[in-house]
Amino acid sequence: MNGDFHEDNMLCIVQKIHANYTVSLSELRNPSASLSGLVKSSGPVAVMEHDKALFYVVSRDWLHRLHESGGDAGRNLSPATPIEIAPPTSSSLTFAEVAQKMVLLEASRALRGAYSSESVAIIKGRLNATILPVLGHVLIGEVQAEQLQALINRMAALERSATTMSQHLVIVRKVLKLAWSRKWISEIPEIPKITIQNQPRSTFSVSQYKQMLRTAKQLVRQGALAPCVKESVSGRERFWVTPKFRTMPQDMYWLIGFMVNSFVRPSDIKLMQHKHIEVIRGERVYLRLTLPTTKKHDKPVVTLRPAVRIYESLLAKARSDGYAGPDDYLFLPKEKNREHVLAVMNFWLKWILREAGMALSDNRGQARTLYCLRHTAITFRLLYGQGIDMLTLARNARTSVDMIENFYASTLEGEMNVGMLQSRRVMRQK
């Protein structure tokens, strides 16, 4: 409902809107394909400015039906008596129009908290950049294997990975499934399967982990300057490493140890605040990390004991600097741009690897990034945790057993833990 609120008499003057959807005047000045699809499939759309309907946009089909009805539908417009418009069919709807409806449904799920707004944004981006240029103009009932193969060929030409192709086809399936559920198509065409070869991230051995810690501590003590270079932020953007980030801080030394003893992701590190951490001292000593939900996982994370000592060192420094409040960040708390913090930390990791004489990628060509520290934490537990089961480890690391088997345990070999393979159960004496 739209209207003007007057504080003097506490009345809300409401203007009736004779449409199910509204757009702003600025959107009309720069019309998009999605707006065109909305008008074509949903009837009148009200164009708003300053919370008032200026006029309505309708499709030619709707106008034609209005003319055939003698204009009675237009004269009797009211929110309680909507215009009867024939439901769309497969012969009239394009893939782009059904995709727009699917995005609206996903957006409504996000409003209810059943889906993330970030996921909706990813769907929109993939539709606009890759899927709609190939399938957008095709009538939904005519989407068959030939058109889907054309989409795959386009992604192959763009050198998209098998994983990326598979993720795009998931969106295509969502669109087709919606069309099938609304009976706009009689069946969902067979969607080609993309074979994905799992590429586990690089991990560090115990000796490499210790060498990284020694090198980080040495760089902190020396106060040496890193070379002034341009570094990648997300594979596309780049930034200059400013002078204040060209010396190694104590935070980076603590970060390496903390991640290997806590199973957290880099995305957790950049947002982790003191209010998320509780020190537990009892039969076992550990940190309980109650972090924001990541990938639909919201359970607390239990750390190993060394993480407690690292956190207490971090907390002591934070108190001396005046950054130990509940809402203060653990690492580099003075920096407000947390994406930039993560990029700088990756730069520092490369610096440490170079100084330690270690390659920036492993023997499989996988780059070594902050995420490898999480991989190392999980791998160490698989190797050296006494009798730990996959389910317990997966839940504590906020992942699934399948992910651990495919991306973490896949790098393990029998010789890495000969002792456990050759161990025997001790028989109890009766």
C-alpha cells in the first residue's frame, strides 16, 4: 500500500494500486528485459514516484484483451476485482520470462529467511552473463538438448570449469522445473551431465606448518619490508600493498596457528569478533566458537587446545590497544574493510612462503592460500586424531562427510599413518 502519512492528524491516506507489481520511474527510464517480461506475464505494472502511482504499463496482449472486452475490465479496476488474464502457455513464454519468475520466487524465499540474498544475486549474475544470451529468447516449450548443448558450448568457449558448468545447469533446471510445475511444459528435457573431477585444495605437512610459523615469527621480529607489489583480491580486482601492510604483524603469526587449530574458513576469520568466542575450562580446555551461519551450518565450533593460548595472546594485545570489545574483530581490528583484510592476509601468506623457500602452489598445481590452513586443520585431525570419526569432524568443521571424503581425505595415503593401519585392539582381561 502506498500513501502519505501526516503526523498532525495521525491519518494514513492510502492510494489504491490497481496492479500486483510496481516499478519506480527510474526503472522505466532504463527498461530491462526483466521489466518487459514482468509486464508481459503479470498484467498491469504500476509506475511509481514518491510513493504514488503515476500511470500503468501494460502489454499489447493485455490491451488487446481489454479492447475485446469493451473496456469494462478497465473501468471496473479495483484491488478486490483483478483483471482476468488468460494464463501463459508454453507457446507464449520464453525461457527469460520463466527465469524472471523463478528469480522472484527465490527472492521471496530470501525475504522469509529460507534462502540467502547472496545466492539470489549469484543466480541473477549467472543468468544475465551466460544463460540468457543463449536460452533467453527460446520459448520454454522448445528448450531441448540442442539448446542446452549450445549453452555448454558457450561456457566451454569461455573456459569455464566443469564445476561452474554444473552450477549453471542447476539454475537451468530450476527454471524448467518451475515451468513444469506450472504446467507450461509437459516434461523436463534431459539435462546433460557434467563430469566433475574433484580438485582438493593444497595442504601443508607438519614440517611445512612449523616452518611457516618460524618464518612468520622471524619476519615479525625483523620488521622487514615486503616488496611493493600489486596483489590480487578476488581473481579480478587488484590493489597496491600500502606501506603500513609491508611489515609483518604479530596477527599473521597468530592467524596461522589459530586456523590450523580451529577448522575455520577465511570468511570466518575476517568477520570473527570477540563476542563469538568463549573460553571453556573443564575436563577439556578449548574455545567454543559461535560464529555467524556459513553454508547453512550454524552449530558452534570446538577448537583444539593450542587455539586457547593463541586467543589469549590476541586478547591481551587487543586490550592494550583498546580493541577488546564484544564487537571488535580478532585480527587487524582497526581495519574496517574486511575484504581488504583478507586480501592483505593472503599477500602476507605468499610473503611467508617465499621467505620459507616454499612454492606458491603444490605439486598438483593447486595454489596455496589461506583456505589451505583450514584444509591442513582437517587433514591433521584425520591423520593424528585418535579414533575420530568423519561425522564428528564434519559437523565441527561445518561441512559434510562427503566434502571431507572428496576434498580433504582424498589427499591422504596409507603410508601417512602406517601406525594406525597396523594397530590392534587391546583385549581386556576377564
